[in-house]
Amino acid sequence: MQKKQRYVQILNWFLKNAPVAETELHYTSPYQLLVAVILSAQCTDRRVNMAAPELFKRFPSPADLAATTFDEVFPYVKSITYPNSKTKYLIGMAQKLMADFDGEVPSDTKALMSLPGVGRKTANVIASVLYDKPVIAVDTHVFRVSRRLGLSDGRTVKAVEKELERNIPVEIRAKAHHWLILHGRYTCTARAPRCGECGLRNWCRDYAQRNPTTENLT
């Protein structure tokens, strides 16, 4: 199967079977989403959703977070992975947000990446979720699933990102980002992929390679 055909089949499956796909992080404002995404690096969304409400209650705006100290923030994020670094990132992010962007979360990915704690993946998540920008954020789930399905042969995050963006229509890129993340989180898991219950196995290159006698469409 040619790669273009694989994209068509897989995207059509997601469109039919997962018409609604969105972030599992809880937020009510751009500021809250930015904080949550920074906290979610190498941490589960579930854990972030447990810790974030009290943090947002104590620091309801970028101005509040920018004016505080490490010792004041740390207790609210100590249950999150890498709490020392993330505490510093949050305060630095809020201070730069206030100084350079009047407290408003920018929509431009380069501007987002100027904020402490915001790398390319985080910037793409914010741009995609908040502003419906046609970008694909590649985390470990997206990277793994894209290579297993045969959507990309890229060996780096950036290579996979570029290939996905070349082949996924602009109008569904934001949704496709969540399709791949959620599929990797709950079905195409790292250690024990649930191939038996995966609706994409007929087009999955990795499944075909591991099951050469199984009839498939690859």
C-alpha cells in the first residue's frame, strides 16, 4: 500500500470512529491550558488534572503567578514529575508572559517557544488547541503510533512532525493530533499494544510485520 493510501484509510477510520477528539487536560482559560501543558511533560494528564485546580485557585492569573516565589508554588506541584524545574518554569513563564505579552497567551509558535518551559511540542499543542493552528504536536505517543502505523519513517520528532503535516489535510490537523495521542495512550501502548482490539490493524505496518500470515491491507 502506498503511503498516501495508508493516510486516507487511517484518517477515514478516525473520522468515522472518533469524530470528537480533544485534550484530556482540564482548563477554562488559555493561561490554565499553558500551565497544564507545561506540567504534563513526562507526566500523566490525570495527575496534572488532580494537582492543577488548587494551583489555579491560588494563582488564578499570570499576574498572580508572576508575582510569587518558588517556595509558594512548589507545594502545589510537588506531586508532578520534575517539580523543581517545573516550578521555576511556571514562574518564569508567567513573568515573561506579563512583561512581553501583557499577560495574554500568544498564538504564534515562535512567540510561545520564547516562554520558559515551552518547547516545540508544547508550543504546537497550545497553538493547535487554543487557536486551531494547522500544526501537529509530536509527543512520545504520536511518534510511536506514526511509525508503527507506517505514517512516517522519521527518526526524529521534527521529521515525523513535518511528514504528518505534509500528509494530513490542514482542516483536520488539530484533531489528528489528538487522534494519535489518544490512540497511543489507550490502544497502541508502548509495552503491550492492544492489537486485538485495534480497528487500525488492517492498515498497520508494524502489525503486518509481526503477523505475516494474517490477512491485512498493508
